[in-house]
Amino acid sequence: MQHLTENHLLSTVQHGFVKRRSTCTNLLESLNDWTLAIQDGHSVVVGYIDFNKAFDSVSHAKLFYCLNQYGVRGELHAVVDTF
């Protein structure tokens, strides 16, 4: 996490696995954005995706290659491999 933060590799909208952020803060931020859009007369379309089996459809070799290119190595590979 330190490497990702120091090298600005996380998006500012990243909520998962970030200190003081969670799926709850993500939902609250999204709800606020939707509310403001509706108040301004815009329509809102929301799509939900189930990532439960996301790692089943991703080439692990390619995923590990990409992680390695971002400088993420070592124990994280073992954690990702458990999915």
C-alpha cells in the first residue's frame, strides 16, 4: 500500500483497501453524486457488476505481469493468487 500511495498509483476514487475508505464511503459518495445530478435535472443510470468471480476470467499470468510492471511484487502475488 505504501508503494501504491507514494507512487500515486491509486485513483482518487479508489475506496476498496484504502485507509478511511470502504464500500460504505463509496456508496455514500455515489449517492451524493446521484442526488446532485437529479437536483440539476440530469438523469442517472446505475449499473452494478458482480466481481465475485472476476479472477476466474482473468489470465493470472497477465495480471501478475501488470502488477509487476507497477512495482507490486512479493506477498501481494500470493494474496491475489488466493482469489
